[in-house]
Amino acid sequence: MPKYTPIIGLEIHVELKTKSKMFCSCKNDPDKNKPNTNVCEICLAHPGTLPVPNQKAIEWTVKIAKALNCKINKLSKFDRKHYFYPDLPKGYQISQFDQPIGEHGFIDLQFPTGKNHRDDCKVGICRVHLEEDTAKLTHGAGGDTLVDFNRGGVPLVEIVSNPDIQSATEAKAYCQELQIILRY
């Protein structure tokens, strides 16, 4: 056993490849080469626009939460997370906080003898929730910054673990197991 034991919790963001963005019907293609082509009034936060949640993104998030052994909440809601930054035209991000889609899940990890200071561990999943991604900032050599809103509004699943990870080996194994689950 090492003299000091790290205490690690991770917040993982997973971009969903739905056809449309999280709160509008714009094409979900954040990597499009031409900037600001997959945008609309909702993406750009024009006054009077009304966001409509992406049903497919919600369904996929429920599946992810179930795959992570989470309790699926009967009531879930979106909140405004306020901060002011150029990649966020509304001045807030639509996210979930106190009533996420899923919570209280876990991933069990096993380690070959001698590869970790413990043979197994259970990493608790605090929450699995949805939010919208921010726009992409590109910083130029001359100090200028450009904003591309193609990525703004892309559905993101946020998976927050409990601080149950105690080594780099465990953190790596957790991320690899999470990647396998998400790909399935």
C-alpha cells in the first residue's frame, strides 16, 4: 500500500451523434469545415426563441444511465448554468443539476494480481445528465479569437463519478470500461 492514496473523481463528457442538436433542429455536425453553417436562432440565442429538447438524446442518455446501473429518475429537468464567455451566446448553458436523468450507479473494476494496490473496486456514478455543448473558440497568432457556433448546442452527456478511484491504473481502467459501455 502506498504512503499516500489519491482520491480521484472524474467528470466525463460524451458528445452524442444525434441527427440534430440538443434544443433545435440544426444538423449536429460540429466538425463541419465551414464555420457557423449549422446554426439557427436558437443556437445563437436570439430573443424570443424556445428550445425544444431532443427526444433521441434523452432516450440515449437513459440507456447510458441504465448501462451504468443508475437509478432512472421519474422526474428530470433542465436548469440554466450562468456564466459569461464568448462561446456561450445566451450567457448560460442549459444543463441539469438537481434532477438528472440518472444517478447512484456504479462500474465494477477487476485488476490482475500485482497490477494495482487492490484487486477490485466499485466506482460509484454520482449522476448522468444532459447538457448542451458550447461553441468552439479558435485563437489566432495575432491575438484575435474567432467563434464557431457549429458545435454550440450539440448534445452532451455528462457522467460524474464519485471520488472512489485510488490510482492512475484505476482511472485508466474506469475510462476504458466506460468507453466500451458507451460504444455498445
